[in-house]
Amino acid sequence: MKTDALAGLFKALSEPIRLRILYLLLEKGELCVCDLMSTLELSQSVTSRHLAYLRNHNIVQSKRVGVWMYYQLTETTQIELLPLSDFIQDSLKECVTIAADLDKLKQSKCCE
């Protein structure tokens, strides 16, 4: 990974909402944008803007299924950044905000 790409990665993750999105994707693997909206209590436009930022930095990738957009981590994120991903999960596992996000996500039923 080049220094510019690594700097872009850290810049992308320096925003709390994007870090929360990353954590949720690390935990769940793949999520619909509507699940992220309801979990993070954000509008579609704000959620999509954060996801686009992560996509532009090759952290997440998207796919369309019908009318829904699903997001998951890229292969680069899953393989090359595994130590960083492990660090993020370990560091935030006791975070009250993250625990609340996970509880809200369990209750989300927007794509069913």
C-alpha cells in the first residue's frame, strides 16, 4: 500500500460515523443501507455520503439487489488491513455507542 493510500484510509476512518459503519460491517459482514440508516439514525443522504467516502477509499464495496444497496468490506480491507480491523474491533468492543448500534441493528427489519 502506498503512503497516499494509507493516509487516505486513516483520513476516511477519522470520522466517527464512518468508524461506526466500519465496525458494523466488521461484525456483520454485509449490510443494507437502510439498516445502516436506522441503526445510526441518519438520513439516506448522509448515510450514502459516508458510504461513498468509504467506497472511494476502497474500504467498502456495494451491490444492488432490487431496490436495495448492500455494502461490505473490500477484499483489501478484509485481508491487507486485518491487523487494523482487529485493533478497531478490540478497541471499540466496550464502547457504549457501538453496543447501542449493535442492539439497534438487531431490531432493524427495513429490508424484509
